[in-house]
Amino acid sequence: MKALLARALDLLYPPRCVSCGAFGPSLCDGCAARLAPARGPDRCGRCGARRDPSAACGGCAGWVALDGASAAFEMEGPARRIVHGLKYRGVRDLAEPMAEALWPLVRELGAETAIFAIPLHWRRRRSRGFNQSEVILGRLGTRPAPGRLERTRATASQVGLDARARRRNVAGAFRYRGPALDGAAVAVLDDVVTTGATAEECARVLRAHGAGRVHAIAYARAVNAPGQRPD
Ligand SMILES: [Zn+2]
Ligand SMILES: [Zn+2]
């Protein structure tokens, strides 16, 4: 019955690429080929920000708990439409290519790394119907993390805030429930990483529960531009 309904919906609304609108899979090959990698030698080895090698990196100077962050693509063009397609339009199929793009990052961290999805506040999760980071993590199919991260209070959108305001906005917003992490290597996964303020706050909490190495991984890396429209 469910399959029949899905087929009827496909006939009424044939699936299209979220980026260019071409009929077919939710991300077409052409748009997938246009994704801009957010990695390379011109970037800070710790946070992935583009940098002048002769100067210290401003992107991760404020990080205390977070060892590093990496993202698959720049938050531009198709990547932006993919992130928005999953998060705001609920196109869950997109979690598949997003998880695929995250695989090399996960492999670099090592199989022993426990990955936590960055949580939404329960109220936002209820209104959206899902947490996009959990959906992506589910597609990755890595072994379950030993406990769970929870968001204890709703926070204002980080959009339009500078790095310092972002840190203040998420301070004390998370807690960890589960066994002591005993020096374990862990990672937090989000759809987008910008200044890393949210990941840093999660890392602080995980370290307080014994985590050793803490990394952040994300599908897309956005440049912090206070005043821009929501991602
Ligand atoms: Zn396309
Ligand atoms: Zn850096």
C-alpha cells in the first residue's frame, strides 16, 4: 500500500534533482560533479578554513575542546541546495549522497571513533519531524555511539551572529547521557559547520565525560557572514 502510494506520488510529482530541477534522482550526476571540495593544501589543517600559510589561522584560534573539523564541500551552489533540500524540504533521499561524501572523512578518523549527531532541541525536532544530522548518521551506518548528546535548551539561530556571539548562544546548551567515555576518540556530525561554535560546545561536554580526541565532521563548510539568510 505504501509502495503503491509512493508510485502514485512519483507519477504526480516525478522526482527531480533538488539543485537543477532535472527529472531523475534527487541529486543528478551533473550537479554532483559541480560540488566544490572543501579540502586541500591551501587550508588550515585543523579547521579547514582557507588561509594564508604565513599567518596564524583565525578560524580555529578560539577552539579549546575541538581537535579539528573537516567538511566535504563548500556551502555554495548545489551543496547549499542539497543541505536545504534535506533540512527544509525533507528530501530524505539526499542523506544518501551526503553520507557517501562523508565516508572519506569518517575513514580518516578511524573505525574506533564514536560519532554523535549534533542534536536539535526536541521542540525543533518535533516541528521539523526529524534531525537532519541523525538522518545522515543513520545512512552512514557506523557503529552506535555509547551514549547520546542532548540539547537542553532551545537556542536562537546562529545565523547573522559573529563567532563570539555564536559561542555565547550555544554555551551550556548540551548535555551527554551515557557511560564515561574513558579517553575514547569521538566525533560530532552536523550538516553544516560554520565557525565550529556548536561543535566546540558539544566537544567541551564530551571531554567533561572523558572523551579523548574530538573532531567535527560536516557535509558542508559555510563561511561566517553575519547578516546572511538562514542555512
Ligand atoms: Zn542537477
Ligand atoms: Zn584553523
